[in-house]
Amino acid sequence: MTKYKLSAIALALMTSVPALAAGQADSKGFVEDSSLDLFLRNAYMNRDYKHGADDKVEWGQGAVLTFNSGFTQGVVGFGVDAFGQYAVRLDSGRGRAGAGGIDFFMIDNNGDVEKDVAHAGAAIKARFSNTVLSYGDQQPALPVLSHDNSRLLPEAYTGTMITSNEIDGLTVHAGRFHAQHRKSDEGRDSGGLKSIEVLGGSYQFSDNFRAALYASDVEDRLKRQYANLNYVLPMDQNDTLTLDFSGYRTKQDKDWDGSGDRNNLWSLSANYATGPHDFTVAYQRSSGDTGYNYGFYQNQGAVGDGGTTIWVANSFWSDFNAEDERSWQFGYGHDFTQYGIPGLSYNFAYIYGTDINDGTGRGSGSEREIFNQLKYVVQSGAAKDMSIRLRSSFLRVSNNASAYNDDGNEVRIFVDFPMNIL
């Protein structure tokens, strides 16, 4: 797991939508603490499959307008969060689009790719001390319920969430959501979710050590627990060694899979950062009766816990989460600031997985992926904070694992431009 990915997970574990201010006692008011942001994304994805699956190509322009109010003053403060999002299709690769592939846009009942997609939502919120209760459309970022923002538009969920920071260093989440809005569809309840309950939290024991524990119950699908331990060891000359353990335990419902299968998925990674370089080695293990299922699982239908709910080290294009799979990673990251190009970074990873059981009885299979990403963030001027991200993955799968995954080459070009309006 590269350093940038470790940092993103650490931040998400300590926060959740809606964003928390210092506390109700510090509230300046509904309007005074409000913000209005516009996020533009131009995204292109191309998946060139080598066997079995059809190639997928999609290109679109998306826009997300987000309003986060402050809280009214008083013992209990009230506020509103709202968003509106719209995306237009620029190209669908001559029909090579739709769910099951890239999933920027849905395919309608006539078999045509939708020309655009729009969705809006809002949530009301109340804060007492350092605890926020929110109800409505939200985008949770938790290890057992993580909305997918890896495509053109993000997912959203409708329900209730409590986020509490009453104890210094401790963040607690508890929530229940009863509808899922898929990223490529306009329907408020387009994800097939009956309900999901989540409970857990993270605690910062010291500046260097953090732990997290979460659980979820997806109605008529599965029950899942997650644990994380993260330790940062400072070294000489500002070098750091970061050790991270993440693990899931899942029990699927018999009414869903017919047998109540179980899965254990965990990873252990070490990242050494020195100057502009960081190096990562990681090991990941999947065991049990089945692979790790999450998000939208094609063979058994929607899980409903979000398209990025797999916070382990070896999750790239492939998640290396097949039944019985063992995988190893070597990663490298480079920051070009000291060479006079601040904002430019490069990340590479090689991941190799073995012992795959794809359910066909043909023996253990294997897969390997080469991941590359070049990213530049504009540092100043009218386009400040705009980022350009070029990503490619080369995935190769052995014949006796073809029922689990497919060979392919993937290219992603994302241009993101966040703007603060208010």
C-alpha cells in the first residue's frame, strides 16, 4: 500500500460526512460557517479485456455542487447539507458501456447507453457538544460502508448517521441506511439495498499509533467486521516507517448465497518514506468458503455496502480477493518537489496473487498486476488545485483462474477541479 493510500485511509477513519467543526460551543452560525463547493471531473476509462468479457470504454463530464451549512447557535445547533450532481456522456466507445464494466452511465430498457445522469439530495443535521446526528442523503466513508467516488459521479446513501468526537482522539460512528443511489443511475433507491447498519470507531492512542474497529449488517446479504492497526515509527532525517494491518471477517446469509459462506480477508503492509521516495511491501490473504464480496457482486446481485468497501493493501484494479488467494506487493512512490516540480507524483506497484480457487476445480490459479499512476496538482493561479491523473494497469490471469477474473489492460485519465465558491 503506497503512502498516499495509507494517508487517505487514515483521514477517512477519523472523519465522516458531514464534516465536524470544533464543537457546538464554537458555532458561528448557520450562514457564517457555511460553504459552497463545485467539483468538476472529466473522466475517461478504457478496459481492453483479452478473453471473455467485452471491452469497455466510457468518457464523460461530471459536476457536483455541494452546500454544507454551519450550525445555528445554542445548546443544540441545526443545519443542512445538500448536493446536486450531473454528468453528460461524451463517448461510450460505440456502445461499450454500462453496468458490469466501467459504469459511468446505465443502459436503458432499449439497450442504449444513457446520455446523461442527474441526482440531488439533502440531509438535515443537529449537533450537541461534539456529536452530530444527520438524516438524509449522505456519502459515508467508513471501512464497512464506503461510497464509491472512483468513477464519474459518487454514490450516495439515504439514512441516519451519528458521528461523535466527545472523547479526545476517539471518533465513533453509528448509522442505519435504507436506500443506495448508484453512481450511474438517477434512482434514489437504485442499488437494491434493503438496509445496512454500521457501528464502530477509531482511537488515536498517540501521535504514532491508531486503531479502528467497525461492524456492519447488510439485511439479507451479510454481516461483516473490520479491524485496523496503524503505527508510524519516526526515524532520522524525517524518515518514517509505517506499519498497517487491515482485516475483514464476513459471514454471508444463507438466503443470499445458499450456504452461509464465510470469508476472512486481511493485509499487512510496511511503508518506508525517505525524502522524495517511499517504498511499500505488503502481504494479503483471503481464506474461507468464498472470496470477499462487496459493492455490486455480479453472480449474486448487489451487496449494498459501497463500491470501495475493501480497505486492504492489495486493492488496485484487481482486489486480489479470490477464495484462498495469497498476494504480495512491492510498491514505489516518488514526489518530484525537490526537482523543482511541486505537485507532480508517481506511483508504481507490482502485485502477484497465487492459490486462487475459482470454483471450477481446475486447481490453484494465479494473477498479477502492474499498476502505474502519474499525477499533477496545479499549485497556483486560476487553476489552483486542479489535478490531472494518468493511471494504467496491466492484469494477467492464469487459465485456471479465469472464472474469477479476466486478463486486461486498463487506462484511466481523470481531470479533477475542485472550486470553493463560498
